[in-house]
Amino acid sequence: MGTQESRQSQDSQQQGRGTGRRALLGAAVLGAGGAVLGLPATARADEAKASGKSGDGYRSLPVPTVIAHRGASGYRPEHTLGSYQLALDMGAHVIEQDLVPTKDGHLVCRHENDITGTTDVAAHPEFAGRKTTKVVDGVSYTGWFTEDFTLAELKTLRAKERIPGNRQENTLYDGRWEIPSFEEVLRWADKEGRKRGERIWLHVETKHPTYFRKLGLGLEEPLAKLLRKYNRHKKNSPVFLQSFEPSSIQRLNRLVDSPLVVLLSGAATRPWDFVEAGDPRTVADLVKPEGLAWIASYAQGIGPTLDLIIPRDSSGNLTTPTTLVADAHAKGLILHPYTMRNENSFLPANFRKGTDANAYGDAFGAFKVYFETGIDGIFTDNPDTGLLAHADFVND
């Protein structure tokens, strides 16, 4: 997801270390590579069949769809095969990948091209000279960046937890997994799909596409090539393609027929491609009926921040839902807002419990309120919690 979300994570990291983080869940995490008892694959298949939409592309997915944000990133370092596998074992309906390029044009799965906080690159003396300062989408960063490494060089690194101040238990898995290439993820998804007898759905984001295109590392063409290679380029293919830059989605619309989603950050923000092109529209303009009609002319859905669905007041409490869900549905768009997390520091204030910022709050209560707005799905770092909330909601 977006930089606004990253800043929120960094801010909350400073609020201290917590205990009792698993008390909320009714499902058990079983070991380093074990499964969590969420909604099993057979139940998901039965639910889709019962809906009468089996095989009908994204319309066959259970609603609300539970999307594993960067995998099961509440329990494993994000964007690793370990995180993706755990999300799948938990029963997540869809699993997300963020894509950035390497120096030699491969696509790898990282939340950002700045890998300082998500890998052990700083501990590699052979790469000390690669540390640099760059301006990405108007923001200055100092660190190490994927576009300065070949895929082979990145494969010598190991992933680590991005927000250890919030998720101390995840640091147990630091160093266990490599940075996966997107092609590796596609192979993994195909293998798991054959094993389970079902299609493994992915939600794939192009990160900073305008920035990378200026470097000669356009993301959409190599992504489309891989989608065609692995037969995920069709209208009913089990993949969503998403971006915060509408022009990236428009480009992908010309290259493949896969379902497309425009991500939307805060109302006052502007997509970076709009900034570069001098387009004065903000996200507030895009969520108006005319903006949604424009998005619907080339995409099938939107991925708004949850605050665009239900704003928060100055104290962080949820207020009255906006009309965005109804307005988007009126234009034929589905909504996959982001991101639900179990920790108090990420929840609306009226769903927090106690004073420990890293302890779990009333995530189930928050899920229920968001589901009641009519959203079609939701991104969550905790797929097992999301699946239990989904089951509560559809069986209520």
C-alpha cells in the first residue's frame, strides 16, 4: 500500500513494545511453517459454488473477500514466501504482492524499492557503497534501493521484519527467507493451485511506476509478459492488478485483460502521475461520481484507504460512513479498501483495548463495522482474524 500507511507504521513503532499480542485470536498458529485454522479451501469452494458464480472470475470470490496484505504480514516478515504460504494456509481468499524492479529488469516483491528496513543489506559490507539518497515521488530517502542491484545480488540478502517495534515476535523469522521474484511467486501459486485443486488468487501492485519508467525500468510491460507466460492475462484470470497511479492501470488495460483496481490514498492527496502530468485532480475528485465513472471506463474496482469509507474524527474514532460504497457500486466498481490490522495502534480509537499500543484491540468489532458498509473485500495483515470476521458476518 501507500507511503501514508508506511509513515503511520513508523510512527506507531515508537509507541513501545507490547505483550499478549495473540490473545484476541480464536485460531492457532502452528510453528514456523504451519497452518492456521481459518476458513479451509473446501469451504471457500463450496461458498463460491453456492453463490452460482464459480468460474466467473473475480465475481466468484466470497464477499467480503479477505485479502492477505503482503501475505500474513502480521505473523511473518512481509513479502516473503513464508508470509504468502502462511496466508494461503490460513485460507486467505487473495494474497497481495507489491512489485519493484531490479537493475537488470526483473520484478521482485517488496513494499518499497528502499530495502533498508526490510532486508539485512546494511550488514553486507560488499554493498556499503550502494547506500545513497534518492527522491522517490517527491520524498527523500537514504538507504539501499532495488534498482541498484541485480536479481542475483538481491538473492544474497535475507528479509527481516519491517516494524519490529510493533511486531517483536516476527523478528524470530528474520533471515529465514529471500526476496522472492514475482516469477517465483507465480510458480509457487501454480504449484499450490495444482496441489489444492483450486485457483490461487493474487493482488499485484505496481509501485512508483512513473519513477521507474523514467529510469528505463517500466513495470507494466514485464508484468504483462509474466502474466501471459503464466496464463493470468485474461478477463477471468485469478489476479487483480492495482496501482496508486491511474496511468499505470490504463497502460495495463491496453496490455492484458486481467481485472484492474485503482488504489486511492487520502482525500487531499494527488496520484504521483497526476503531479508529474500537471493534472490538478485530487483523490477527493476521483471519489466523486464523475471521477468514479472515469475510473470505471478502464478498471473494475477501487482500493480506497478505509478512511474514505468511514472517516475518523480528531480523536481517531470512526464517524459516519461516506457514500463511496454506493457511489462506486453505482458505476459497477467493486471496493477493496485497506488495511485492517489487529494492533491498537492501527485500529480506530473506539476499537482499542487498554493502553499498550502493540496489544490487540477489538479487531472483530472494527471488521464488522467496515463489512456493514457493503465493501466487497478488505486488505488485512491478519488473514485468520479477517476470515473469522467474514464467517461471523455472512452467518449472522
